[in-house]
Amino acid sequence: MKITQNREISWLQFNKRVLEEAADPRVPLLERAKFLSIFTSNLDEFYMIRCGSLYDLSLIDNTKIDKKSGMIPSEQLDAIFAESNNLYKIRDNVYKDINHTLNALHLSCVSYKTLSKGQEKFVKDYFDTDIAPLLSPQIIDSHHPFPHLVNKAQYLFLEINEDGNKHFALIPVPDFANRIVYIPNYGHCYMLIEQIMFHCIERLFKNCKVLNKTIVRITRNADINLNEDQIDDDDDDYREYMKHILKKRNRLAPIRLEIYKEIHSDSLEYLCSHLSLRKEQVFKSKCPLELSHIFKMIDLAPTIDKTPLLYKTFTPQSNPLLTPELPCIPQIMDHDVLLFYPYQSMDGFLKLLKEASEDKHVVSIKITIYRLAKHSKIVRYLCRAAENGKNVTVLMELKARFDEQNNISAAEELEESGCHILYGFENYKVHSKICLITYKDKNEFKYITQIGTGNYNEKTSKMYTDLSYITSRKEIGKDAVTFFQNMSMSNLEGQYQHLWVAPSNLKSSILKEIDNQINLAKQHQPARIRIKMNSFTDLDIIHKISEASMAGVKIEMIIRGICCLLPGLENATENITIRSIVGRYLEHSRIYCFGDEKDIKIYIASADCMTRNTEKRVEIGCPIQDEKLKNQILEYFTLLMSDNIKARELCSDGHYKQIISQEAPLNSQEECMHLAIQITQEIKKSEKGLFQHIIKSLRKGAYAP
């Protein structure tokens, strides 16, 4: 019996869930428009990376069989193209619906045919004065061969008749010009620059006849395989090599062609021939091919108009275990802290890092960085620490896809301030999120260790749900010391007493904990597994989870994205429930719970159960030992599993279904926001002192993130 499905098709099902959020009338209108843009950018990246890899594989070895679905690379691509066609049709309908409603509110992207004569004149004049001087048309003939098309750039593609001779022509849509052009006497409605070009391009070809025209956009394979043999050991050479690699991204093979509305058959044949694409790789869209302008449109919209159409503003709250008015270090030396982003603020960790950069007792700070915000406070405080004489070591991953340039710039800034910079390893990405602060107190070294499920990124901490655990437990600190020593010596097989570290012991530890639950079930003891992660593809863990299900272990999983395991199959996975939550925030935290309420083991980790994470990345998982914090995580997990608005349940055929519940409607993310605010308000009102309130709330089980 096949208990797995293809990971690419599973991912497309997840992105369809994003599209469903754009279609959901319960979501504020402009937030629906954002989801439409997110769906589109998700699909772009999917084609550049996943389809790019499959395309390469289809050329190298098209006989290689996908273990999860039994398909060869070309069959997987065909299935992707077929499902993508369906998604494009859904997107067109959703866009039409959203734009129609926005039009009534004078915030829409308007059609040329709806313009008045005066507005039409404005558009033509704007084309003549503001667009035409920027254009660089290229006639394609024997003297001017088919040009290189830049990845994700838009072009007008024309067939023209000049003195009885037919030619094709390409005109790049200038990406340095304002893409949004507001139409006078039409509220805050606008046209996009490529639409104006499409309708007015004949004004540029006055001596020719435009026979047919469209807008095209290609997506190129961006999955660059790094040749580590070409990299010298010198750090500067490594950074220069990465800069060189990034330039290649726009020149790799085309994998997808998008067409705006319609295209003449001759034009399509010509493009497919010159781009080496099959017609299955061509997708027609009735909405704009690129939707990132939606975010800018919302930013520019009048506040009075857009505010009712957006989510109500939420400010991340302070963590009740950290008193903002008091220094962080003594508080963390006293008790563990667990931050729940975005419901609680990252400020607690930022304040800790700032304090450490200035505290005379702090001797060193070590940290791994995968992604950073631009103008990052993290970088600022690390630089300050180095300038204050602290030993600062930063393990910077330069291969964080699409953040390479930002990380290169950050590494250069840190190095200039005196930080010691380490880079990742051959064939391994450093994806762990760990920070170790070493503190010397009366000739004794003490440690504060922070381990998280998400990146050190101030911006995404307000948009992604993540956990950040901060502890002064000596046993965790000693493992963290060992970790950084191993990283500095390129030792990926180090041994750890408490931490799960990939690739050395994370996967084996997960399998061991599942085995423990299997043994309990076989002894007719309570056995339970609860896991939350982003994606689930690792076959070894999939089969072990299935084995646990057959042994009678109750298994609940919250998996936002790809899930190759099919639940609910008789005599295989019938004891497994899998749900996905797509909502206002991106579900990003990774939680691993083994056991029933008594003697339960809980870990948080940077890793999903994907082979790339468990075997080809440096990842970290950490046990939560404080009973109160364990209860918080369990309450949080229970709340997520109770969601009957944004959650969907994965069926045995790989599709998702709406949750049918007799319980009151519950949106877990909204409930988390409500609880975070409620706890803050209760603390402010309390006359019994902060810590007395926390202890009382925790004993009642009232505290949740």
C-alpha cells in the first residue's frame, strides 16, 4: 500500500490553500489581495527551484524514480504543469472578484476600455512623455537575433508588418519606472505600466502595422549547484565566488512562459522554439503576470480608505516572564523564558543581546545566522559587542537562497567591526538558530543559550509564528559550547548530551522517541505523538510514524506545507491526523512532543522532517525542561488542533477538507492575539506583582501564548 504522495503536488496543494485565503470573503479585502500576490510569488519560487531541479534531472537521468510517487522526472513535471493550469484559472477568477470589489471602492487596477475620453487622453499623453522615451524596442531579424530574456522580467512581444515584411519585436517593460500609474478623476484607481504599453504601443510603431501583441514573462531555473572545489579557503574569495554565482541566476534555462490573455499561434510557436519550451510550459493569465505591485498599491492608498480593508493592527506583547524595566540577564539566570512570535515581541531577545554587548561580565557571544532583516539590530549589537572587546563569533550561511547578497553585506559589516566570521560547509547549509552568551561571574563561567525555530529577523518575527527559548541551564550551555567548537573545526559528527543536532543525532533521536512510543503502545500504555512543522518528506521518519500508527499510537500533526505522508489509510496510517493552518501569520514553529501528559518530552527545533534538514543541514533541537513552559506549548498545540476556521484536514487522497465541527468557531491565530493582549492587561491591573500573577496563572493553566 502506498502511504506517500509526490512532494511537488503536495506543495501545489498547499499553495492552493494560500489562494483559498485570497478567495475567502471573511478575510479583509486588501489582505485577500496580498494573499493573491503571495500565491504568485510562491509559484515563481517553486518554478525556479523545484521545477528547475526536476528539469535538470529530466535531462541528466529521466529514468530516476521518485520513491514517494513512483514517477520519473518528466512525469512529475507533466503533473505539475497540469495542476498549475488549474491554479491559473482559479487565480484569474479570484483576481477578477477582488478587483471588481476594489473598483467599487475606487482602489482597483482599471481596464483601458472603462476610461473616459479625457482619461484615455491622459494615458496616451503619459505613454508619449513618460514611457516611450524609456523604451528600447528590438526588431528580431537576421541581423538582430533573439535576445536573452531576463528571469521574471516582463516584455511586450509583437508581430509587426513593415513594408510588407513581417517581423517579431520585443520591448522590455522598464523596471526602473513607476509601475503604478494613477488615473485622474478615478479615485485611487490605476493602470500598470505594462498595460499602458500594451494599449498604446502602436504610437511607437507609426510606420508599421502591429498585427498582434501580448505581454510575456519567463521564469528561469534558479537552482544553482555550487561547485565547492572552485572555492578557496580565504573568506574574501568565498564571498566573491558567491557574488559571481548570483549573477548566473538570470541566465539559466527557461522553465515557464507566462502569457497575458492571448497570443497568436505563430507567435507562440516562435517563442517556444527559441526558448526551448513545450506548450505545456506555457500558461495564459487574464490578470497581471506579476502581482508584487499590490503591496505598494496598499502602501500608497489613503489611510482612511484602506484601514477598514486590512487586518486590525496587532502589536506583539511583552513576555510576562520578563519585566521590561529590569535587566534581562539576572532574570534569565533566575528562570527560563519562552517567547511566542508574533504574539509576543522579539524585543526580549534584542534587549538581552544589547545588554550582553555592553555588560562587562560577558566575555563572548556566538551565533549562527541564516536570514537577517535589512538594517538588522542583531548585526548592530554584535558589532557593538566586538567593538567593546567581546569575542564575537558569527557562523554566517551565505547560501540562504535569495538572501545571499544580504548575508554577504552583513558578513562584511560584522568583519569590519572585529567579529570572527565562519561560513558553512561543503554540501551542508547551516540552518540552526542558536546564540550562546558566555558570562563570567566570580571566576565561574555561566551560559545563556537561546535556541529558536525561526530566523534572527526582526521583520519576520512579526509575521511568522515561531518559538524562541532562552535558558541559563548549564547542561544546555555546555552542549552549545561543544556545538560552536565543532563548527569551528568543521566537525559535523560531534556528540551532544541534550541537544539534537543534525546531521549527527537529530534524525536518530526522533526515530528513537517514536520507537519509545511504539513500545509503550505495545505494552498497552498511553502512547502519543504530537508534531508541528512546515514540511514532512523524510521517508525514514514517514515509515516510522506509520509503524507507530499501526501499533496504536495516537498521532496528531500540524504541517503547514508539503506533506508526503497520507493519513487515514486502513492498517497503515489510520491513527494519524494531519492538519494545515494558513492564516494571517505564516505558521513556522517546529514542535516535537512525545508521550502522554505524564513524563512527556517536548523539543523545539529549527528542523522540519525533510531529508535535506535531517541529513544535509546543520540543525538544532532543544528540550524544554521547565514544566510550566511545557504546559504552555501543550496548550498552544491543543489550541491549534482546535482551529475550525483556518485549519484544513489532509485526506487520504492528498487533498484538504474543511473542518466540520459542532464547537464554536475558533481561529487559533486570532485567539492567540486575544490571549496575549489579555495577559498583558491582567498583569498591568494586578496589584500582587508580576511574578505572583504569572505563578497564579500558570497553576490555573490559564496562560497561553
